[in-house]
Amino acid sequence: MFQHDNASLHVARICTQFLEAENVPVLPWPAYSPDMSPIEHVWDALDRRVRQRVPVPTNIQHLRVAIEEEWDNIPQTIINILINSM
């Protein structure tokens, strides 16, 4: 099952054909509604955590490590709160 925000690039013919060819069911979803998607709140929390690191990541490798570490360090309770706050 796949969910996207119906942005024009996500519903382009090539994307739609790929999802159909791969038998991926797509959830109906209002266009441009990131506030209704729980993962958007988690991405925001992750972004804030990475930006607060000292020192800040200075290259792609450091950024990748920072993202992975911060992702692993987000407590499940925070994720649950973000999901339930919708």
C-alpha cells in the first residue's frame, strides 16, 4: 500500500503506470495535504534534531551519520505523540 500527496509529479503518467505495473495499491488522499501525514511530523522532528547537533554536519557523510543517529534516537513515545496529535 502506498500513500502520496497527489502532487503533479507523483501522479504523472510514468509514476501511475509504474505503480499499476507493480500492483501497488494507492490510498486515496487529498492533494497537497502533508499536515495529514504522520511521517511529515516525524521528518520535522528529525530535521530539528539534526540542526541542533554540535558541531553541525559539514558534508554528506556527516549528514548521513547524523540523520541515522538522530533517527535511532527519536523515542517511540515521541513518534506516538506526533501521530496521535493529528
